[in-house]
Amino acid sequence: MHSRRVVITGMGAITPLGHTVHELYHNQLEGKSGAGPIFRFDARTFPTKFGSQVKDFDLAKHVRDPQRYKEAGLNTKFALAAAKQALGDAGLLDNNKVDRTTMGVYLGSGEGSHDFPNLTLSIALACQADGYKVDPNGFFIHSQRTFGATHEYEMEMHTTSAHVANEYDMQGPNYTCQTACAASGQALGEAREFIRRGEAEIMLTGGSHSMLHPFGVSGFNLLTTLSTQNDAPEKASKPFDLNRAGFVLGEGAGMVVLEELEHAKRRGAHIHAELVGYGTTADAYRVTDSHPDGRGAIACMKGALNDAGLKPTDIDYVNAHGTSTQVNDRAETVACKNVFGEYAYKLPVSSSKSMLGHLICAAGVVEMITCVMTIHNGVMVPTINYETPDPDCDLDYVPNHAREKKVNRAQSNSFGFGGQNVSLIVSRYTG
């Protein structure tokens, strides 16, 4: 069954740089930044006051009954919109000629809605006057009165894949994974395996996330991973630059339709590219930091090459994880040198996160979509804000300006908190 080839027949994206795949790609080519002051909540007292947010999003433009999802989190709303684009692109919306039981969903989605106003008020009401004791009963009484059951279950990550399957009548396998920054890349790889094993003909896969809420920003500030360059947010994400000082938190969704090649050909689907390689490993090192020697990254990149049956010199472009943190960018550079050897110095490597920010669970799929568009258009997206070279990061990062190059095969890396590593390889489809 593993001889079954898997191709990409649909793509969709909701991102800080646009609500379509075309907008996403072309705004990256122009070196635009999605970063700006946080408007999702009042962040004036936070160390980091900015993020990379999806602007002017209206779910009513994408689904028939937006009211149905009024309690859903942004993760679900973004996913529904990106999924509709991808399925429409693949010719699968309301297509009654395709057996819906052979169509599955595999998402890497983050947490959903959070009722911060009522949570914080419940805590405040439970605190007694002396400031040292908490009355659990007071917390319960207010919470029972104000928390909504629907709102609560929408916090769960698996509700997103369930909503997507229900909205678009996809009756096959339905899975969710949450491997942090590697989640949507992992979802793509695992969805491909379902098709290769013959357990599905079509998989809608990708990811969605928004951590631009008080818990998310507080947590990353405590981990000291976010940039605090509040005076110039658009300059804050500077992957591989000597003066990088943390990533920019983003949000959004990306979706692709993966399909067994012969199935796609029989129904006359347009084929964007072929997903030929998937590697995944764990650093088994720390809860947050990547291994400084890049051992997990090296193994997963080599695994993707082996899976694809390719040599390192067969890769024309790498879309890096490239977060703009000191440890990650150095470790990823080390990994590229190990995997590609001397060829690493001839291989263009760029980071979409310099413009998009870090979309966390949605990052991998959006960056893989960027790779597909690079293959189509022959222009690589830049790493913006690259000003001061770092002696430890001495590869070709396509600094500041897009660059033309014929790309037949591209590798996309996603390295998550906890040492979860994923590498994907997409190839030009040649029949």
C-alpha cells in the first residue's frame, strides 16, 4: 500500500497576511509584516504588547450559518474558512460524486475559546477580604451562573476537526493532534499515511490556532520567548539575525486537500504538487528548548529525505522553522549543515515567520503552502529584518528581498516545544 502516491489538490489559508493563499504568498514576496499592536484584548500592561493578528475576518463570508459557531473559538472559525477554500479549490464542495466515507479530516489545532472576563471575576469574588483565603463556594456560585456549557466544550481541541467534518460532510477518519509548533506539519504527514495505507482516498488536513489571549501571551512572556520590541513590532521578528530576541506570536489557519494520485486523476482534479517526504522525531531533551546540537531536527530532516528517496542535493529550497529565538535558529542552522553538508552553503533557506509571526499549531501547514506556491511561481519568499549576520548562522537566508529560482523540491521544517520535530518535502508534480 505504501506505493500509493499522495498529491495536493486543494489549498486554503486565513492568515495575518491575507485571507487567501494568493494574498498570503504575494504579501510575503513583498516582504510585508503582519505584526502590530494587539487588539484582541487590552495588552497595555503586558511585556509584549503586539502580535501578528488576522484582520477583518468575518465568518459569515465563509459558512452558511455563522450563528451556529458563535461560541466557538477562533481556531474553529479560522479552520472552517480555510477548509472551505481548500475543498472548493479541490472541487469537493457539495460534490456528490465522491464517496464521503472515503474523505477524512486530520488537524493540528490548538485550544479554543476562553471566557476570561467571567473567570477572572469568579476568582475575584472568591477572594476574601484578608487577601489570604479563597472561598471555593463563592467561585462555584458565580461560575455556575455565568459559564456556558457550549462555551466550555468549545475549549477542547478536537471540536474543531468535528465541526469541519460536520460542516463539509466528511465521513471518513477524524483525528486531531496537538504537538505544539509541529502540529499541522505532523497532521499533514500522518494524513498522508492514512492515504498510503488505503484507509482513505482524500484527507483534509492542516491546522488552526490563536494564542493571542491573556493566557497565551502571559505564558510565552514567562518563558521569555516573545520579543518585547514594542516600539517597532514589524521589525521584531528577525530570524537568524545576530540581534534576534524572540518570536512574534501569530494566529490563523491553513488547510490542504491530500488525495491519492489515481483517485485525483480519475476525477480530473488539478494537482498542485506531490507530498513525497515526511519525517518526525522527538528530541527527548527538555520541555521547551530544542537540543542545541539539533539532533532531533537532523534525524527528522534525514527521515523525510529517506522517505522521499532523495539525496540532500535534490532539495532546491528550505522553508525554515526560523522562529527568531537564539537557540532555535542556531540549532536549525547546525541541523542544515549536518544534513546537507557543503551543499548547505548553496541552498537557500528562508523564514516565513519573519513576516507572518509564529502561527503555532497552524505554522507548519501555512509554511508548506508557501513551499507549494514557490514551486509554482519560481520565487522564494525572503527573511525580512535581516540586518546583522550572526557568525553561528552563516547560511543563505534569502535576506530581505524575494528571489527568483526554479524550485522543483522544497523542504519545510517545524520544530515544536517539547522537542517535537517534523519535516515535509513537497515536489513538483510531473506525472
